[in-house]
Amino acid sequence: SHPPGAPSNTPARADAVMRVLSLLSTAAMSGSVNDALQEISTQVSAQQDQDEKTHNKAACWCDATTKTMSQAISEESRRTDRLEHEIAGMRAREAQYHNEIDAHSKDVEQSQTSLDTAAALRSKAETAFQKDEEFHKPSLDSLDY
């Protein structure tokens, strides 16, 4: 879009050119070329003043917009840097957590293996106890008085 106050098209200029041509044509017919030239000079000067005002408004708008956009870009750049650092930190923590999980998984596997070994030994010992008990039970029963 265009800055506020700037003309969106040039119909006003075309109209001014048409008025100047009309004045020149009228002046040529009436013989008062000096008056026509003076009128043209006045209109050109007025148009120049209007163009200067429009230019100043556009320049002010551009300066303000540039300043605002520069600040926004700067703020977003700082925010992006901060977020990139946060993401890097989170990735490092994630890697650390994965390492800890792997270590704990190995510990669980070792503990399960030890538990399975202990259970097997306990079962073997129980079986041996039961056999021993069966063997000695009649002897113990005979001691009963």
C-alpha cells in the first residue's frame, strides 16, 4: 500500500495539465499570454507546494514505519536467539535423560537376571529341602514318644 497522504493515481495531475493547456489556448486567442503564463506559474507553484507536503508526509510515514519495523525485527531477533539457546539446552537435557534411561534399563536387566538366579537357587534349595525332609521325616516321627 502507499503512505498516507500520497496520491494513489494521477488524475489530479492530468486535470492540472488539462487546465494549463486550456489557459494557454485561451490566452493565445485573447492575446494575454503574460496573464496566462502568470496563472500557469501560480498553479505550478501551488502544485509544487502540494507535492512537497505529500512528499514530507510520505517521508515521515516511511521513517516511522522503518523505525517501528527495525525495533520489531530487533526484538524478534533477540527472542529467536533466546529460544534457540533454550532449545539447545532442552536437547542437551533430553540426551542426558536418554543416557540415564539406558543406564537404568541396564540396571533393571542386571537386577532381573540376579533375581531370576536367586529364584532358581531358592527353588533348587527348596527342592533339596523337601527331599531331605521326606528322607528324614520317618526318623523324626519314630522319635515321637
